[in-house]
Amino acid sequence: MKNTITEQQATTRVEDYAKQVVAALPAQARPEKFSANTNQCDDPTDNGPKGRVIASFEYEIHDLPREQYNNYFDALRKWWTDHDFRVLTDDRPKDMYIWVENNQDGFRMALQANDLGKLYLTATSPCVWPKGTPAPGATG
């Protein structure tokens, strides 16, 4: 098992990434924090031990015209790829959804518009130990 950044550091980085992406949108974009959570890491694909957590933030983005959403998706896709993120999924034109992961630290972000015209930005950390070190007795 390896040390990770702390839960607090993960929370800070998630919020920083979200703020950077919002800043790449037009100035009238108004983010409203929809949720901020720390949840247990239950990623079955990494075969990791229990006791780790994931930090996440979700924002609803207001004041952007719905008819321009595809342009915003394109702009953020470019921002992400210019900032060392890789695209995991881009479901357009079927669905207005794009999901990316940072190549260096594993943080992920998604932009999604729903059928009601609402736009959401989500940012999540990889699994981290709350104190940055494995809990005593953790196995993996």
C-alpha cells in the first residue's frame, strides 16, 4: 500500500480544478455549489483496501444559454486536453456528457447537461487515505 495525499488536500484540489474550469467558461457563468461530499472509496477496479475516501464537488452552472452548450463543451474539452486531462467519454451528440481524467493525479471531472436544460460540473478525487497514510491494519 502506498501513501496518498490527505482527504483535505484532495478536497482542496477538487475545488481548485472546478474553479479553474468554471473560469474557462464565459464570464456570465455562475456556479452554484450543488454538493460537496467525502464518500467511502468503493472502486472495485483498483483492488484497494477499505478505509479510503473520495472527495467530490458538484456545481450547477447558471446563466449560460442552452443553445450554446455544445460550444461550452467544446471549449472545456480543449481546456482539459490542454491541461493534461484525457477524455474518457464524450457522449455527444447523443447525450451532452463528457468525462475526463487528469493524467498525472487521477482526478476526474465531468460536464453534463440534462433534458431540463440544467448544466452540471462534477469533480472527484481518486481514492485517498483520510490522513494520507494507510490506516493501521489496512490490507490490500
